[in-house]
Amino acid sequence: MKLTRNKSWLRAVKLITLLLSFSLQFTAQTPLVIKNITVIDMTGRKPQTGMTVVISDGWITAMGKSRKAGDPGATVIDGSGKFLIPALWDMHVHIRDSDRMLPLFVANGVLEVRDLGVPNTNDLLRWKTEAAAGKLLSPRIRTAGRVLGWRSAGESRIFDRCEER
């Protein structure tokens, strides 16, 4: 049972990675249609089998049972035996290294993060801009700003009294 669950999880991650690679390869004019996919919507409902998902301009624009591929120029993928889950969020991160951390989020299906503060705020804002422009493989980044009481990289402090600030 555990091995089967792990295989299903790995298949889902592989499919997300596949979808991301397709979204980077295709232009905005080329819709992507995935037929016969099992959709797990993370609401607690049972997986929805035999679904068709249409992706246009990098967004899911339609989803339903046995939907026809509407556009004649659409790329059609058979998703039989595969799973599709929505993008995940990581609501508490501290991004310090764009080269290592950001691609790992994407590879694991995390397409949006909320950074709660880092000492390298200028770097973080630059990475956020580069990611939004498509120049950096990264999830969408939301920022909270600099950590209060941060002295230097690797050293932080919690204030005991308001007067210390």
C-alpha cells in the first residue's frame, strides 16, 4: 500500500514537471489539451477520472468530462493512467539561494511561495522581478520584507521589550 501511494505521488510530480516543461515550450497561441487525465482537486472529493483539461496562455481555461479539443492547432496529450493536481503553495519560506531553492520548488509542484523575511531583501526582490518576467525558473514569489531584528546573515534576535528597538 505504501509503495503504491509513493508511486502515485511520484507520477503526479512527474506530470507536473511535464506540464511545466510544455508550458515553457509552447507559445501563447498554442493551447494544450490533456485528455483522459485523473484530476485530484484537493477538496476531499474522490479523484475525477476521464477528465479533459485545456491550458491556454499558461492557465487552465477549461476542464470537464470528455471535452473535445476545440482549437485545431491545439497540442493534445493522452493522460491515461496519469494524475493532475493543482499547484501547491509553500506559505513559510526564507529564500536565500535562487539557483538551488527556486527550481526545487517548481520541480516539486510548488508554484507560489510566501517569503517571510530574509537578510538579502534586494536579491529577493530582484529574483521576484526576474521570475515574473520569465527569466528565472521559479515559483511566483510573495514577500513580507526584511526580518525585524536581523543583524547579519545567520544571526537573528527577538526583542524582549519595545524599548530595545
